[in-house]
Amino acid sequence: MSDLTFHWFLPTNGGDGRQIVGGGHGVGAGPSGRAPSVSYLGQIARAAEDLGFEAALTPTGAWCDDAWLSTAMLSQVSQRLKFLVAFRPGLTSPFLAAQMAGTYQNLTGGRLLLNVVTGGESHEQRMYGDFEDKDARYARCDEFLTVIRALWRGETVDLDGDHLRVQDARLGQIPDPVPAIYFGGSSPAAGDVAARHADVYLTWGEPPGAVREKIAWIRGLAAREGREVRFGLRMHTINRDTSAEAWAEAGRLLAAMDPSSIARVQEGLRRSESEGQRRMLALHRGEAAELEIHPNVWAGIGLVRGGAGTAFVGSHEEVADRIEEYADLGIDEFVLSGYPHLESAYWFGEGVLPILAARGRWQHPAPSGPRPPSVPFAAAGAAS
């Protein structure tokens, strides 16, 4: 059994709070109780790295603070945590993005991972001055990543593509290490790009049968390209000491969702061009009933939030069991979050990760230093 990797999330999408902060996929961020300040996000980052998370995903879009700038700031108030920076390849040139990655790796000691998001909704993309349709965005992304990969290999690149053009492009500083590329998407065009370029293919938390089909689909496409791809699952988590406590917390979050807000968000999400978002909506159909779509997998988050809409819900042991179930399908990495993100990082890091470590499925990515005695003055007393 291989070790699993766990990542956390930085709520730059409007902030954090004790209720679900909605938004995404063309829907504006909902109200929050904690602003996404460097001080608060820094607390989350430091907690995540202490608890054993490898990296933190930072989202992208008009509803978020910029991921590159946010994480560059947070790298200076944390020590080890990597940052899974989401960005849209159509909004900057491939050479500039490759150069930015090199700068980031050099100045942070190699703490960058890249989550390539081909595009948001068309009306949101037009806010950025991007008027390509969805199919063209994927074709452009393919050209973009082709250039990036070649530059990171130290090659001189000339490309006169259908969407991008570079001439005599060569990086003065190749990132070391080259950041892994995370990529998601459920459409046929997304699968083709993932097969050619992704190191880790990300999918949202659907029931195991659907996830198994996605893994087989991408594996087959990647094999035709002569490549292998790792797989990641993006979900939320609500874990407590007992199953009853966890489900009570899910019930509290659900009770706080105003029916008019659910209706407004669902109306907006139904206009989404994303195949993945369509699949998320199909899990609950906009209704606050029958939300447990698989044992300990709850679709309630997606009632008011675009993107990842499902959560693990249960006792620490139950959530560990579900994680192993998905791992046995081929999931290698888990990108998790919770409300609030600071406290939820501790619930998961102190509740679930030790169970997975005891089962031989996870180990802390940072070397452990000397542990203080349980009674601080015991060592001094013994020496005297």
C-alpha cells in the first residue's frame, strides 16, 4: 500500500466562517465571518503544515483573491507547506507563467504546485477579456501546457499555434523542482488535455462507482499517450469523535441555509457550462433531502457552493474508512476543506490522520523532531 497525500484549502474565496461560504462557477461568494487576511490565512497555513498536510489549494476566479499573490505572501509566514496555486492559462502568456513558476520555486525553496483551471464560465472569462468559447479554451490550454513543459525541459520553443504564438522562447531560470501540474475536468476535451499534460488528475467527490469510471477513463487516455497519471479527490470533511456529532454538525450547516439562497445559487449553477458542475448538481437536484449519496458522503455543501459540493461526514474512524475505500479505487491524493477551515484542519489532522498512520496509509511529510517530555519540568528534575 502506498502512502496517501493530503492537502488542505485556503479560503481566499470570500473568507471563512462557521457556516458554508458559497460562491463559485459564476455565483458570487456568500457572507463570511472571517476575512481572508494574511493573519488568518497564515494561521490556517501554519496549522496545516504542523498537522501533516502537504499543500494547500488556493482557488482562482473573479470570486477570489489572486492565488499567486496570496500564496506568495503566505509563504513568508509559513515554513514547509506547499501551495497548490490555481490559475487560468488563458489569462497570461505561457512564457510569463513558466517564468513566474521559476521565481516562485527559487524564492520559496520549491513550494509551488500548479492547479491548471482551463476556464471559468464564459461570462466570467469575458470579465478578464477572454472571449473564447469552452472548446477553444481547452485547445488553447493544450498549446499553453505544451509550451510550458518544453520551457521547463530547457528547450528553446517556437510555436505558431491556433491560439498561442511564441518565438525563440527560452527560460533563463528553470524551476527546481519543476512544479507538478494538477488538472481536472469531466468533458471529453478535458480528458484529452489531462492525458497529455497532468501529473495529478483531480475529480470532485462523486460516489465510488462514478469515481472508478473516471479513473479508468483517464488511465486509458493517458496510456495512449504513453503516460501514467496520479489521481486526486477534492472534498470537504465533517469528522467528529462520534458519528452522531458529525451528522449533527452537518445538520447545523444545513439548517443555516436559507431556502431562498439555495434557490438563487442553484439557478446560477444550472447555467454553468461545466460538465463537472452538472454532475455535482445531479447528486442532490437542488433539494435538501436524501443528501447522503453514499455511506458517509454528503452532498449538502453543493446546495449553496459551486465546485466541490460533497463532504465526508462521520466519526474519525468512519471517515478514515471512506478514504481507504476511495484510495482502493486508485485515489492517491485528497484535497480537503471544512468550515471553519482552521478548526476543521485540527479535527481532521488530529482525528483522522493518526488512524490512517496507524493503518500504514499515511505518514507525516516532515521529519519529526525531539518531543518534549509530557511534564515539562520532569527532565530538569531528573538531571538535578
